Amino acid sequence: MISCLKRAVTGDNGGLLKSDIQIKREQFSSLFPYVSYDEETESYFLRDNSVGWIWECSPVLFADDNIFNQIASVIRGAEAPDTIIQYMLFADPFIDQIADGYKNLRGRNKEILPIHSQLIDDYSEFIRKHGNRGMWQLSGTPLRHFRLFISVRIPVKADASTNTGKYRKEVVGHLDYISNVKESMKLFNPLSMKPDRLITMLYRLVNPDLEHNKTIEWDENIPIHKQILYSDTEVERAKNSIRFNGRRVGILTPKKLPREIDNLFANDLIGYVSKGITAAENDINQLQCPFIYSVNIVINKNLKSKLQTKAVQNSKATESANKDGRHFDAFAAGTNNRKQENFYVAQRYEMGERFVHVIPQLMILAESEDELTSKLNRAKSIWNTCGVECQTERDYLLHVLFIAGLPCGMYHSNFQDLDRDFILDSKGASLFAPVQASFSGVGSPVLLYIDRRGELVSLDILNTGKNKNAYVTGGTGAGKSFFMNGFVNSYMSIGAKFRIITVCDSYRKACYMTDGQYIEHDESGMVLNFFEAAGVVKGTLIQSINHNGVTYPARTKVEILEQGGSEIKILVGDSDVLYVRSENVGSYCIEMDGDTLIMLTGILASMVTSRAGSELDEDELTIIENAVSYMFSVKGRETMIDDIHDYLMNISEYHAQDDRSKYHRDTAYRLALRLGKYCSGGQYGHFFNGKSTVRFKSDLVVADLTKTPVDLRKVIVLAFANIIEQEIYKGDRKTPQFVVLDESWQTLSENPYAARFVEGLYRKARKYNASVIIITQSLHDLSPEGKLSYLGNVIQTQSDFAFNLYDKTFNFAYENKILDISEFEMQMLIDKIPKNSLPKYSEIYLQTPYGNTVVRFIVDETGYFMNTSDPVDYLYIKQIADKYLAEGMSKQEAMRLAVRDCVSLAKELGGVGEFKKYLAAKGA
């Protein structure tokens, strides 16, 4: 570790002195404190013979008392004199890695459709473009990634260059405190910052014109500070800025602090969160540029005696003023206040409190002097509103403060010379820590949203370790269909399958674009024989097999998932799915499993109650269940509704040896009469008897029940659900699968047997890599009095994710604990969701197991035309696609070109808004 010469490490004096500031470009590298890194202790050796630890963390959206108490505890726990603890928040404009991750995630899907490739390419470029350029949808705020860095810097007495052993022993002696620091910040997910990441971050900061997509590899034979600034970069100090080629850096520091601050103080310093009444007001009061907000907290061993000396001096000054008869003037009053404050500090010291030096500073990054002046003025305005009187730093202090604002960058020998510190107790110091900014999401960027501050929020509900289910709520016109089309397109682009049951035609275009399967009630010849896929096919291994080191002996019972050809797909045990030669399995039989029996009983119960809507009693359900079991044991998958009807009409004959059957004869007869319209000669018989014609052949299958008669709808939905459930059970568990029930209250709440189905579906989804998404019109629907009735609680408890668009029942949901959140979260997040912010964005209150936030669904032109369910838009797109189809193109290619043409026209006209005006003028 200590391989560099002392001269390269500390210079002649150690540390950064004022004399060092009159610098040439080639000397700027020597201002960085980093020399070398020790893998074992995860520590940096610094130029002034100090040791430092740096962690990259994830900021939180809001911090409560518990978090600030932990920070205060870290401050109080620092035992080594002159320890410096720093919290640094970087609004990093380099978001290419996120855009690349979003795009590369789809690169694994070799079967991605051309239309989805275009969508992903265009959106990733849209994201990149707004890393430095403000978005009009955010009132000028650019996209960025908030990065939190926490560092601890401790002076070491031993000379590292001459006594390595003693130095290492001293460093190891600090590891208990460092371990406590790391434990206290678990909520921020700390990762020790390796030199590669530190160098790369600083390289991008001070070399703005060089290639930013590469990671700089650390060379342990060269001091770290010499690996940051490249020779091609010019460094120049102007009166109020430092210039790195075309990038200007200006610095603000406070002159005066407010008398009282709270948990939101530091949060509002980087842009309004609590100050604005509406989201739009907060939008225009953000720091709309890259910035670094740093707070250095210095533990000064001499501070206590200094404060006590000041208290005595102020006491004498007060006595002198009283003798001169000036005890009522401003001097005496001010001196008396200082006296009281200093004695208060001394008293707090005696009670075990710690007081520290706190040096806050804000670095603003801009591309020109004019832009820098504008951004500095905006920052001053925001800080003034928060009660902070601040100043723009000038001249020689700029270099000192620039370095001091970086992790472990504050040289202890300089902080007093800077004269920019404030003395605060540990709790007051903790409230300055910039640990609040944004919630950046969960998992990979399958879904990519933008929060109110411009943070990119990544989300993947399938890979969280929790359940994968979600519900979506939103009033009419809130944008649910647009949102869900975006959701479907995003997950289909990574190879996911969707099975959607809906009572609207919002997914018709998506099916058309992806060559999906759109099933409607008026399809001629449609037959849904739900017995055809019922039960499970069992078999027995004839010879033993080995799979993943596990041997399954001959005669092991297996389940047949797919048959046909020389190989068959089987399930062995609970989860091993494999292919074996067909001759190695014998003794086939079909068994009715318990879940399927419950589902089929529920479908038949729905049929016999479809008109009256009343529930069956226990005897009636038992009779139907017996009918299903008996007929399936006799006819297997060739069973039809006619067979069940015959059983019910002639129950005594089927059980001639059982005298008890006569007691059920009348009940069975009544059930048979009600089932009649679903038999071959009945009104709906042609839908359920015969060979099933419904086969799910595409990755996207939509069952649209809009035209289905109301009394048939609740039967059809369960029939479709049964097919979907069987497909999930027997399908490829490596392929992500989604079951979407759109406007589900219309199909589920009217069916008293739906709860069993939903609970069973959730249970199987969790086991077989599937997700269930329920979409409803309001959060009120989830309440016991809502349209989903008792299903509301099932949906809430079984869903780890929720997407809540604007809903006029937000307050009702909060008051009745449907939204189980704090009053603070309600006021800061939900109350500020606008009723209608189209065409700028849709705001969504996102709930996850790891945190909640408000995100904005902002798309480019391609995303708009892919996701829109507006019938006027769809008709125009389809007209263009039909022309390409007439030229012999495939449906997917025709749709891709149609979307491309609409995008080109929208850009030519000046945006989607102008495009819609164009269509209106055409009378489209």
C-alpha cells in the first residue's frame, strides 16, 4: 500500500496550503488528497498522513428522526481528534450508464420485435439527450442520478512512509469505529468505494470533454491523485469560478444560518420539496443543473476549551457594558445573547453532548459563465428562502473549497483558515447532512420513470425477492391505458408473455403491432371447453435419470407438462423441469388436482347463479363438485357441460347403490335446470361444448369481454382464467409471465367464487415466475364497501407493488387506511399529484417493498405512438400500416413503419400536441 515516496505523498509541509493555490494546470493534480488504497482495510492513504474511508450510498427520499439520530450518533462516536466526517450529494449528469442498461437489458432477447427495438433505441437516446439539457416536462430540470457519498478522514500519528507497521496498526485501531459508521448507515446501502469508481467519477467531473463512457482502471503503482486530471484538460481560475475546459464550477457558502431547522432543511436546499404548494411550484424551484452539495463535520479536540474561553470573554464584555450604562444598547444585548449561548454550550458539554465545526458548501456546474451566474443566482434564491444567507466564493479560496467538497477532500490544516464553519451540536450538524434527494427504484431498468427532481427511477417487479404482483388504480382519464401499454411494451421487449382479460379495447393496437392474439365475444365458432386442459397428466419413470447432480430412480412419479415427438417435458419433484425421451415414461393417467377442482366448481357455480347472482349453499356446491369429480374420472378431458347436466338430471342413477343420492335429487334437478342454457341446445351452449378453439399462440393474448353479455361475462372470465392458470402451471418457468385483469371489478366483484380463483392465481403466480396485475378505477374499489368488496383486501395483501394514478378518492383511501402511509407522505407526495398534467406527463404514486415515491411517466414521440389508446390516434396509425400491408410487408414491419411515420410527422409539426391539432383539422 505504502509504495509511494514521502515526497509524492505529503510534499514538504503535508496538506494543502494557501501558498499552493497559485497553481499551474499541471500542478492541480497534486491538490487531490488521494495517494494509495489498501484492499484489506478498504482505506485510502491521504496526502497529509491521514487515512480515509469512502462509501457510495443511496440517498432516501425523506429522512425521519431515526436517520438523523443515527448520523448524530456517528458524530458523537468519533473518538480520534480532528476526525472529519463528510456527506456529499452529487447530482450526476452522467446518465449514459442507466440509458445503456435500459437498452442492453433488451439485447439478451434475441427475438425482440423490430417495433420494440425502435421503441428502446429511441427512448434510450431521449434519456441521454436530457442529461445536461433541461426537460420542458420538468420545467427545465435536467435528468440526473443522485449519488450520496459518505467519508471519514482520520489523522494518523505514525509516518506511513517510514514506519509502515506502526501506521497499519494505527489504522486497524480505527476499524471498530469505521464498522460502527457502516452499520449506522445500512439504510443507505453503503458500498465501499474502490479506486476505480472514485477515479472514474472525478475523471468525468474535471475532464468534461473527454470520453465519459469508459471506466478508468486504477494503477496501484501511481499515486491516485495523478490518475484523475488528464493533460488535455485546461484548468483556469476566474474571479468567481474554476474552468475545466468548457465546464465552469462556482461555489456558494453560507454566511448566516436560520435559528431553527428541521428534518426537511437539507432536502429543500437542493430544490423545493416542502415549500411549494403544488408539484408545478416545486418544479420551477429546483437546482436545474449538475451540483455537489457537501457538508464537512470537523471534530476539534480544542473546541470545548475555546467555547469556555469565549463564554468568559463575553461575560466580561457584558459586565463592562453594564458599568458604562450601555446594557440596553444593541452591543450589550448581543453580547448577553452570546454569553447565554456559550454557557448553554458549556452546560451541554458537561451533559455529554458534542459540538462540532460544520462547513456546508454548494458547487454549481455549468457550461458557460452566463449560465453559471444564472444558476448561482437561482441557488441563492432557494437558499435564502430556506433562511440561509449565502455568498459566492471568489479567487484563491475556490481551489481549496473545490477539493474540500470532494470525499475526504477537507485538509484539517485548512478548515480554520477557510473561516467558513459554524459550531453546532451533533443533532444540529446531522440536519445539514444531504442524505435526502430521491428514491432511485428497485432492480434493473425494465421500466424507467422520472421523478419530480429529474432522478431516473428503475423498476423491475419480477426480480425483487418478494412477490411479483401489483395493482393499478386511477380515475377515468388519468392515463391507466397509456401507462399499461407502456408497461406491456417494456416487458415484452425482454421476452415476457402477457395474458390480459379486459372490458375495454385499450390493447387492440398493441396486439396489432406485435402480431398478438385478440379474442372477442363475437368471434364465430369460438369454443371454450375448460375441461380440455383440466387436471394433470401423471406418469412413472421407467429408467433412472440424473439432473443437476440429483438421481431420480425408476418408478419415480412425474408430471407430464408437454407431449409430442421423441421427447416430453416433465416436472420431477417440486421444481425440476426437464426433457426426457418419451419411451422413458409410462403408466400415464390424468388426475384432477385440488386447485383445478375448485376452479371448475367455481365456473359451474357461476353458470347456475349468473342470473340470480346469489351464492350457492354448501350442499349445492358439494353436488357440483361431486359432478365434476365423477364425470372427469369417467370421461377425463373429453368431459363437457352436457355431461355435468346429465349427471345432475340423473344423480340417482349415477349413484344407484347410494341411498343418500335421493336426498339430493331435487337440489340437483334445480341446478340442472339453471345450467341448461350452457348446454348444447341452450343459449350459450355453443361456447362451452365441443373441441376448444381457443389456443394461446402468441406472447400477447387479449380477451376483450366488452361485447360479452353481462350474465355471461363472469363465467367467461373464469373460463379464460382457468386456461391461463393451466398455462402458467405447465409453461416455461424461465419466461416471465403476466396475468392482467383490467377493470377487474366488473368481472370479479359480481362473482362470489372469484376470491378462491384470485387467491389460487396469486399462489401459483408466486411459484411459477408469474405476476398478477389487477387494474381498477379507484382506491375506493379496494375498500370493504368498494366494488371489489372482499377481494380488495386479497389484492392489497398479495401485491407488493402499486401504481396509483390520480384518483379523487385519495383522501378517502388515506383516511380509511387503504393507503397506509403517514400524514407527512400524504402531504408531500400525494396531495401534490395534479389532476391532469397531460400532455407533459402522468404522475404515479409508486409503492414498492423498498420505498415509495411519485414518478412521472414521460415518453418521447415513439413511446407516445406506441402507448396511446386514443381511438383517433389508433385509426390514423392503422391507416398508414394498412398501406404498408398492401405492399406485402409483415404486420410488425408495417406497424413499425407506421409509428415511424407518425413520429416524423409529430417532430416536423412541433410535437405530439401539434400532431393532435393536425388530426383534428383533418377531421380524423
